[in-house]
Amino acid sequence: MVTFSAEIQIAQLKQKAQYLGYTKISWENYINKKRITQCHRCQEWGHATANCYAEPICLKCAGKHWTRDCTKTKDTPAKCVNCEGGHPANATICQVYQRRLKMLTTKNTPTARTRQTSVNTNINIKDHTQFPSLETKASPLVNVWKHRSEHADLVNTINKATNPVSNESTLVKNSSNQYTEFIELSREIKQINQICNINTMLKIVKEMRIRLQQCHTKIEKFQVFVDFATKLETD
């Protein structure tokens, strides 16, 4: 088995590496037939290399280096980092691998699943000692649901009356309406001022009020209105 980086694809090997010396070779993707995943970094069982950040351990000699950097010769015995046996760490004869495989097999057997979900079906429902009758209680004199509904209505009413957030929202809304009405009033006054001079009219109205306060007869008051109309016409 030969390992490469993830950038090298099997199609590239089949095209560019067809011969090794004078021998034609073929390339196939390796299919792991082991039931338990093994990390090629720390050599432990149960997790993948991509999720491991432990210190690298050699597959052959259990040394603290990558397997590709191992200098062990063929004459030197192998050593498993998991059980310290005389075999490579990926051997299926490893005691650690066998124990984990046994646990996995036992957990997935139908007998184990049946044992976990078994239910006692020997209860006799007619036997009152095993299945006593349920106690019956008299109906309450007070309608609980009606009382709860009335209580909820009362709570909602109190919340609306005492909720500062709601009251503040109402004040903000009223202030907004008053501000909008003030803007509309300003626009109307501006349009009136374009038609006639409001300052001049206000001055004439003040003079008319003073003269009306000094009048004693209806004829004098009528004369004041006539003068007011004449003044408006001339101005």
C-alpha cells in the first residue's frame, strides 16, 4: 500500500506511473475493510486522522515520529503503540482492536437489543393486586376553566393599565399626531401668507378690536367694520 497527498488523484497515477522499473503496475483505491476506524497520526482506534491533533506516532516502531520517517530495518521487530505487542499498530491481531471489535459486535447483536427493550408482559390486568383500580374523584364545585379565564382577563386589564411601555407608546403616538397636525397648520398659514400679508392683517385686526372696545352704539361698531373692510382693500 502506497499513500499520497490528497492532491494526487488515481487517474494521474494510472496515466503517468504505469511502470516500476521494467514491471507494469496498476493502481486502485484502497478500501479499508476494518470495521473500526484507525488514526494514521496517533495510531489509536476509533477516530480519523483529520480530527486528530495528537503527537505523531510511528506505525512500525511506536516511536514519536511519522511512519514515513521511520528508520526501522526489516530485522528489527515491530512494536504496537496500543498494546505494546510485537506487531504493527494496524494489525487486526492487536488485543486493543479485538476488544473494541468484541464490544462493537456485542452491542449490535439482536440479543443485546432485545435485552435493552424487553418489557414485562406477565402483568394480569384483572388482578387488582398487580393493577389496582384508579381512584375516582368527585367533580369540583367551581368551574376551574371559567375561573382561570376570568382571572386571565383581569390580569390583562391590570397589565394594560399599569404597563409603562404601553402608556409610553400611547404618549409617543399622541405626540406624533400633534406634531403632524402642527406641520399641516404651518403649511396652511404659509399658503395664506402668500395670498395676503398676515402681519398687516393682524395689525389691522388689533386696531379694530381696540376701536370696538371703545364703541358705545351699534352704529359706531358698524362704522369700525366698514373702516376695517376699506383698510383691507387698500392694503
